Amino acid sequence: MDISTITLSFLPLLVILGVRSTFYDFKKGIIKNWDLFFSLSAGGCLYVYLILFKGVEIDPVLFVGNLCIAMSIGLILYFTETWGAGDAKLFIVYSFLLPFPLDRRIIPFSSLVFFADTIIIVCLAVIAASMVCVVRSFRECIKKSIKKMFDINEIRSLIYSFFLILSFSWVVPYILSFWSAYFSPLVYILLTYVSYSIIYRILQYFQSRRLLYLIVTLGILGRFFVFPNAREVFWAMLASTKIIAIYTVFFRLLDFFFMADDRSKKENRTKNTIILAPHMFVGVLLTHTHFLKGVLKLMSWAWK
């Protein structure tokens, strides 16, 4: 069996889980554990059937690595209160049912392709909702956007996030360099966002500027310590300020999309929380296409 046939074998399970999770998430705001258990059991049986009776060979390193990445992302986003428990479990089960992404040459792990597709879908959905808001009430939305843009607290948060990302953005590429393998830039962005989300949540929990200053200082000093040529490190940091600024705005937007702001949750939890199940369903279906490859090509063209 070729890879495309193997991947399509899991499609009925993905559709059943996607339809049921979307329905119950819209209706009751929950992801049923029974649906997750059934999908895991049926998926496990399908893996056993393909391996024993169809002679399918699945790389155990990629398979286990994919599950570890999926569980890491799900648990991190759950414990940082970015996702709910149901969304985190749903993400892990979806990743289990995705043995091979179609864009595996870009990212070898299907969980990362799925995560990237879901983020893109969420961003497009929020942009579309914002456009509807602008069309319905142009003046009011513009006033709120301008007021939010120049809000002193938001500006301060962006500045803090900029220096935070600047201080540790070198860590992910440095760690991945030990694998001596090529990784897509999207892998660095995703892992950097997960790292940023963890540190940002820790800072929010302690509400301490001193801790922020300490993390930024340690990150910058650590970079000078790991790379002994101080002049090259200094110029590399200056050269990266443009991309770090883009990361800062992008990561803050993602925090807003996933409703990671605790203050907004306290004001109106049900109104401000994005229903992730349908977005995940669309994202998991897009992993069977070259959607991510097309988005990356579009981004490369726009960057030029």
C-alpha cells in the first residue's frame, strides 16, 4: 500500500470524530470522552490491521516522536490555560490518526502540520469575523481598534514580549542543531511560539517585572556565553530585530485568537472563547492536501 492509501484509510475515523466533536462543541461546549476513546480504539485496531495483514511499515521513531510532540503541545497549551482539556485531548487523538502528512517534506511530523493548519484556519476565521464586524459597524470598530492599538497597557505588553522573544529566540535553533537535520522555518516558529507561551504564562502567574528582567537578562547573557564571538552575537541580535518584531505581533495575535488573556476570560468566558473543534476538523482535513505548502509559497512571495 502506498502512503496516500494508508492515510486515506484513517479518513472515515477523522470525519466521524470531526463531525461529532464539532456538533457537541457547538451544542454543549464539550468534547465527549467516549468519542475520543472510540477513535483511539478504532485507530489502534486499524494500525494493527495495516501492519500485520497489509505489511505496512511505520517508522517507530517518527510515530513515537509525532505522539510526543502532539502530547507536549496539547499539555502545554492546556496547563497554560490556552486550550481547554477537551481541545487538548482532541488534538492528541487527531494527531494519532494522522500517520503521514501530505506535506511531510516540509515538516516530517503530522502533528506539527496539523497544528500549523489549525492556526492558519483560526486566523482566517477571526479575520473574516473582524471584517463582518467592520462592515456592520465601521466607525465603532475603527474607534475600538485605534483605542486598543494605542492603549498604554497593550503597548507595554508588546514591548515586554519583544524583549522576551529577542532574549531566547536563539534557543530553539540551537537545540535543534544537535539533530544535524534540516528543519523547516515553520518548525522554528511553532516551537518558539510554544516556548513563548510557557514563559509568558509563568510571568502572568507571578506578575513580577523583576522575573521578566531576570529572564531577558539570562537569555541575552546565555547567548553570549554559548557563542563566544561577542561581536557576531551583537550584530546578529541587531539584524534579527525586524523578524523578532513580526514574531511579537504574530504571537500576541495568536494569544488573542486562542483567548489566552485571563482578563478577557474573567469578563466574559463564554462570549470570548473561540470554539476550536470545527477549526481543528478543517485543519485535520487540510493535512490531506498541499494547503500548508501553498500557504508557505504565498508567504514567500509576499515577503519578497
